Amino acid sequence: MLRRQFLSRLGGALALFGANSLRARTLLNESAADGKATMTGSNITPGDSSGIQFDITLRQDLLRRLSATRWNDAVSDDWRYGMNESFLKALIQYWCTTYDFDAAEKRLNELPHQRAEIQGFGISYIHLRGRGPHPKPLLLMNGWPSSFAEYRMLAPRLADPAAFGGSADDAFDVVIPTLPGFGLSERPTRPYQVITEDLFHRLMTEKLGYRGYIASGTDIGAGVATRLALKYPASVKGIHVSTVVDMPLPANARPLTDAEKAYQADLAKWEVDEGAYEHLQSTRPQTLAFGLADSPAGLASWIVEKFYFWSDNGGDLLKAFPMDVLIDNVMIYWATGTIGSSVRYYYDSRHYRQPLKATDHVTVPTAVSMWPKDLVKAPREWAERFYNVQQYSMQAHGGHFPAWEAPDAYAQELRQFAKSIRV
């Protein structure tokens, strides 16, 4: 979904915002006085377990870069070419003049960050103990361009259901690992250095001591959950996915149903209309990465556009995601300097990861939740070709980021599924 980003020409963000940007100018003046705002990467070392910290050097450098944004021209003031010019300018203005970095740190560190060394590789994860008589271990995994911040509302509902009107009997021990090369986890230093499903399985079984667990994921996380179930069926007692991994059909496969044919047509249309970002990140990620790592406006444009097109927002992105939420997510990639390593994940997956086979079939119990505004929605009969589907639902609301968009529905789906799983 690579879009042209025609943004209006202006001398800089602060020129656009006018004299009311006192807070931004004050920080920039402090930066000029002490000469410290010369960020060469980030002030957060991936693999650090101290959580997110936006120190003064990072803040000053970020505001300097935002104020120096070189805007492109635009031929429309809507989303047809990709990022909406007016929306991006409003987001940059908010980021410079209103966004509260201290409050953001507090939000992003509400859930307890921890770190594990697994096979010599540092993984950051959140571990929220359940409040109930027998919490079930749950591995919760997001995709791109999301982050652990997506689970800020969902995780407490899962760990302490009684606090949200549910039963303590449905509590989970929630484990939210950060993908390699994303956020606070370490960046791989060579192609396909680590295998995500192996890291996460060892995190659950060796580091945290769970003999069995449930895995749930969206987007990339759904793919990891699928591979966990294929590779470690004795430990993975069930999986819940919001994306169906399409394995190759065997030669003797039954004919496609009308619903499956419609799904295949939708998938082909999505690849044409929206799939350019995936192709670029899978083929030339480094070309993209240098620009995004250098420009916070460019990074926001690349990431936030996906939130508009992939969410159930009714044409108004701010109804689904407040500015603070959108910027918090971008800040995780910016502060850790991991946008490049996150998009390289696509390249490594395409070029180095062992492909799934026509004979692969997930035998562990599987729940599938489809969200109406997600990228594509697989019918139950398609999912059943590859998974042992025990629960299937088409939700009433939500898109690619259900933990943000519909945390209550997501929590209920997991609770319902877990009732039938013995861990």
C-alpha cells in the first residue's frame, strides 16, 4: 500500500503552527543552547527492560526535525493518494504543541516491561499476572505497524476480568512479547538471525516456566501463533487468530465454495489496491528505512496511513484513534530507531523463512475471529482447510487493530475460547 504523499509546501512545521507553539520553541531554544540534540539513532537501547523513556535530548531533536519538515505538494485533500495532507499537518502540529511526552511515558509504561536473553538474543516482553484462582497462560502477539501499546486496554481485561464485570475464573496470565527488531526487543544483526516462534516458545516454557499455554495473534502475530501450533503442539494448547494463514492447497483438495472464491477475489483485489507496502518491505526495505529513520513526519505518514485504511473508523480516523494513541505508537518506533528492522522482518520472512507445506495442518484447537474492516476476511470453510477450527466469529465492529478498536469483544472471544481449553 505504497501511496504518493503530496503534502503542501511550507517552510517548516513551526511556521505553519504560528506563534502559539511556545512549548516547542522553548525546547528548541534549550537544544540550541546546550548543543545536545544531535540524535544519531535513539536514546533507548533495544533490549532494555526499563521501558519507554523520552529524554530531553530525544525530545529536542524530534521537535527540531518536525519543525524543519519539508512539505510536498498535494493535488487532493483526501486519502485517495495515501496520507491526507491536512490530517498529517494536524498530527504534526499536535505532536509539536500539545503532545505530552511525560504523560506518554506513563501510559506506555503502565504495563510491566521485562527482558529475557534467549539464545543470546534480547526480547522485551510484558508479563501481567492474572487475578483469579487458576489463570491460564496466554501469549498475545501483535503485528506491523502496531506495538505493545495496542494491548494497553485489552491486557487488564484479560488479566483481571472481575474488574471489568467478568468472572475471576476467566483470568489469564498475559505475556506480550515484542517481535525481534521491533520496539524494545533487540534488532537482528544479520539476515534471519532468529526464528520468532522458537524465541517466544522458549520465553513461555523455559524463562517463564509454563508447561502449556494459549497463543493469540493478529497479522504477523497470527502467523507466529500458527507456526507455534505446528511446531510445538504438545505445549500450545490452543490458538486464537484474527488472520488466517493461507497454506498451499494439496492436489486433491475439494473444490472451492462460493464463499472461498469470493475470498480469493477479495484477496487478489487487496494485493492490487493495498499491497504495495508489503511488496516494498519484502523486496527493498532498506531503501525505505533510511528515509523513515531520518524523518518523523515521514515515519508518521507511512504508519498512520495504515491506521486509516485498515481500521473501522467510518471515514474519521480520530473517532477510532485519538491523536495521543496514534503518536504513542509512532513514538515507539522513533525512540527505539526500529522502523528499519521492523520492515526488514518482511524481507527475511519472504526470503529465508521455511515456507509452509500443503501437508501442514494445525491440529490444536483453533478460534478464528474476523473483524469487518480488517484487510481480508476468510470464511470458516477456508480456515477449516488448515486449522482445527472450534470457534469462528464474524465480529460486528473492528479492523486490523482489534485490541485497540474492540477490546471488550476481543477479550470475550478469548475468554469463551479458553473455557474449552485445558492448560
